[in-house]
Amino acid sequence: MITRITGAIVRVLDDEIRLQVGAFEYQLLVPECVRRQLQTKTGEITLYTSEYLEGSQMTNRMVPRLIGFTSEAELEFFDLFCTVEKIGVKKALKALARPVKEIADAIHRQDAKWLTTLPGIGGSTSEQIVATLRKKVTRFALMPGGEAMATPTAAEVVKGDLLADAYNALVSVGHTPADARDMLDKATASGKTFASVEDILMLIYQKR
């Protein structure tokens, strides 16, 4: 299985890109949130990939497809999104038209109405997404904003987990989700590094 690929962008199309790797040109399917990040890129890039077989067993013709993402977090969220009942690979690719952070935040807020603005997602499906994923997307909702191409460092991954734990701690003691996110945004904006959830909470309450 190909899990990562590095090459030069040849073309960016509506729902796929072509990547030159040595003598080979690869076709990678990409969701809209990834395509937007790549459409102005030139030169060599690295994409994190997943594979699936497209076709029908009845016709005995299955075509292997590569799906590309600019970060491991995007790939992990895509895999998680595909666990929702009645959402397959194709539907997930179509639906991810907004940055992962925005979609995860809407799921976490249980905003099913917002989710219906995603391509191919109707009312019943949005409710199913919320019911299935609302307790699993905290770390994605707390990812740094923007659509960066850089791969998260080990320190950033640890920080993301700490933020998720700190968020849950703040909500558990009575803060609203919006207030908790605001407090965490201000804490991270301080530029300080945190070794534990207690460090984050101490800074938050010192400022209040």
C-alpha cells in the first residue's frame, strides 16, 4: 500500500491531480479542501495517501485508486468520516469541500444544519454524522487554523492532544464549548509551550 508520495505537480483538475514521480505520472483523487491548497502550488510536494478499489465485482473489473491529502490529520479525518453509515469513499471525497477544522468544529457543535451545506449531505445524513462522530472529532476541531502544506511536527501533535484534553476539562467544569475554544485560542496565542493539561488550565485561569 502506498502511504506517502512525493513528486512534482503536473496538473490540478476538478477532482484529481497529476503528480510526476520520476518517469511515472500518478493520478490522485483529492477532495475540494485539498484541491484548493494545491491549485497555486508549483514544484515538488508530498501527499499522504490512501487506496481503494473502484468498480463492480459483477463486471470483474476493479480499478485501484489513490487519494491524496496534504497532512496526516486530513487523511485520518477522511478515514473517520468514511466510518459514518452510508458514507463511502466517493461521497466523502465530494463532501469534504471545506477545511477539516471547520467540518470537525461543526460536528463537535452538533450543527447538523451547517453540515447540510456540504455537497451531497442531506438532513438525515448530517444527523447521522453528528451522532457517529461528535465525540471523536475534538482534536480535529482544535487544529491550528488555515490550510497549511507543512507536516505537523511531533511537538504539534502532542500539543493537539493536550488541547483536546484541556477542552474536555473546561467543558466538564461548566464552560460552554464556545467559551472553552475561546480560552484555548487565547492560551495558544500567548506563544508559551505546555507540557501538560494542568499547564494550560493554569495559564487560562491566571488570565481570568
